[in-house]
Amino acid sequence: MYKILKSTPNGIDEFELEQLEKGCWIDIVSPSPEELHEIAAATNIQLDFLTAALDEEEKSRIETEDDQILILVDIPFLRSNKDYDTLPLGIIIAEDFIVTVCLEPNAVVADFSSYNHRFFSTFKKTRFLFQILYKSATLYLKYIRIIIKRTDELEQHLRKSMENSELFNLLDLQKSLTYFTTSLRSNYIVTEKLLRLRSTNQSGHLIKLYEEDEDLLEDVIIEYKQAIEMVEMYSHILNSMMEVFASIISNNLNLVMKFLASVTIILAIPTTIGGLWGMNVPVPMEGNEFGFVTITSIALLISVGTGYWLWKRRMF
């Protein structure tokens, strides 16, 4: 599936592939092989560039070839209410067009629509590229703050009761932060390469930086730096929390086992005495009419004394 959009003074117009004009933005989401070949033939963009973002394992990078630049970055993606992930977004800058390619609909590209057409222009390819990168960086920060808030909520629940579901939720958040850490570092390297790329003869005519564009790129770099610092800090905090709660669970288990061992010792005393006096052989006080009461009282006294001794040694 793909859409061809172009900024106009009144908003955003949508075109068919046969009506492709200079300054258009081609937004491709989960395309079929036939659609990719059609777009490649209409725009002269290399097919390898168009398919690069369709591999979930692709790493962030920049490729330049034949008056075309591929900027591949990882963007944050919310798979469910509890599961955060990243997926590649390919941004291709050609001489007449800008193309975005992604496996799934995402919040980064969706933010550039007819509702906020005044804030971007498909004609200004360089600025549009930086705006996409900036949106990606701010979305990382937004999701990190949500993860932090959920971590605090889970911590409060875990302080009251140790449930497996809450520990699994913590594990999911830890996994999400790990994905974010790797992706943010790669994206930061890409933004630094963009700074160097602007001065090369090969791509200087494709990435033209004006003063406002440089300020925007600096903002992108600052946002990525902030996101990296936040995600690394809270990754360490979350790792520490997991270790602490694992130790607490282990300690609670030890306390339960200690309590059960103490109860077993106390219950074993009257059982042992009752077993000895229950043997089919002559035993002391065999003919005493108060023998049962006496033996039972002795067993109870020994059990109470043993319980008191264990309590003093903090076995309960």
C-alpha cells in the first residue's frame, strides 16, 4: 500500500502514480512486490533502497548512490498496551522526490497528515527529513516516560504482593528499554553522519542545509542524546529493581521454609512421644489411670518449650 502526497498552499493533495510530480512524498507501508517494482520504475529509485526497511533486522545506516540517499533509522513502535518495540523506517531522498518505507503503519509518519500540513512541506526534502527524525526522537522520549510511569506503578504493587504477572510485566519493560537503547545509539550515529554528509560533493545537492535546517538537526541530535541518557539510566534502575525483587522473593521463600521447618519440629515432639507410648510392649505408667493425661501434658510442655526456644532464635 502506498500514498503519493504533495504540499499545496491549501493543504495536502493526493496523486496517482501516473500523476507523479516533482516535490511529491511517496509514503509506502507494507507494500507488495508488484507495488515496489511500479514505484521503482516510476521514480528510478533503486529497488534495494525500497526494500531495505522491509527487513526487521536491518540496522540504522546511510547509503548514497546514483543521486539517491537512503537514511535507515529505527523508530519506536507500540505493539500492544504493554509491549514496545522498534522497526526500521527507510527515508529515501531523490532529486525530485522523498520516499518513506515501513513495514507497518506507525505514529511517526502518521503525524504528517493534512491536519497539520502547515508544519511541513514535501518540497523541502531536507527539512522534512529532519522533521521525521525529530518526531521519532520525541516519540522515543514519550514512550520512555510511559515506561517509567508503568515501572513506578509496578514497583508499588510489588511492594505489597509478589505476583508473577507483575514480574513478567517488569521483564517486558526491561526488554523494551533494551531495544530502545540499541536503536537510539544507531540513530544517533546516523544523525552525526548526516552532518558530515552535507559537505560532500556527492550528496551536497540532495541535502541542502539552511540555517533553520541546521538548528532543526541540532535539535534532533539533542533529543536523541537526551533519550539515550534516559533509557540507559532507567535500564540500570530496572535491572537493579529486578535483582532486588528476585532477592526479596528468594528471602520470602527462605522465611516460609524456616517457618515450616519449625512447625515440623514442634509437631514431631508429641508424635514421637505418642508413638513410643503406643508400642505393644510394657511402658512406664502403663497401669496408671492418669497416665494418658500425664504423658499428653509432658508432650505439650515439651512442644511449648521447644516453640518458645525456636521463637527466641527467630525461627518464626
